[in-house]
Amino acid sequence: MKAFILVLLLVSVNLTASEKAPNHSIPKETFPGWKCKDGYVQKWSKCVKIKVPKHGKLLEDGKGWNCNEGYERYRGTCRKARSRNIK
């Protein structure tokens, strides 16, 4: 039984090690051996481009986005900021 588990473990490690890094990634020392470039985010085993909406900008860390001045986040978009009158 122990031998079977060892063989299973070795096979799974070998499969993981042989996986190719996805497009838009760079090598990394730790698991999984790659990370996504700026402007991309990891989704499962792929790097997916971050969709920055109109009137938005990519954050400096390259991992997200924010709205430009005068705009606010709203349902994945940037809309003109509402004025807030406080009485």
C-alpha cells in the first residue's frame, strides 16, 4: 500500500513539474513555478488580461485597476462620480 501511494505521489509531482508555464507569465522559484506578468491575473492555470474599463487605470502593482479622478467604481465600470451634498 505504501509503495502504491509513493508511486502515485511521484506521478502527480512529475505531471505538475512537466506543466508548461502559461502565456503572459514569468518564472518563479516557488509553486507553481510561474507568476502572471503585470496587467494579468491568475485564473486556475492561466494568466488572464485584466480588463480596465474606460476612465480607469491599471494599479502600480499591476494586479488590479482603479477609476480616474472624478469617476467611481460601479459594477465593473467607472462612472462619473456623483456629487455628495451633506447637510
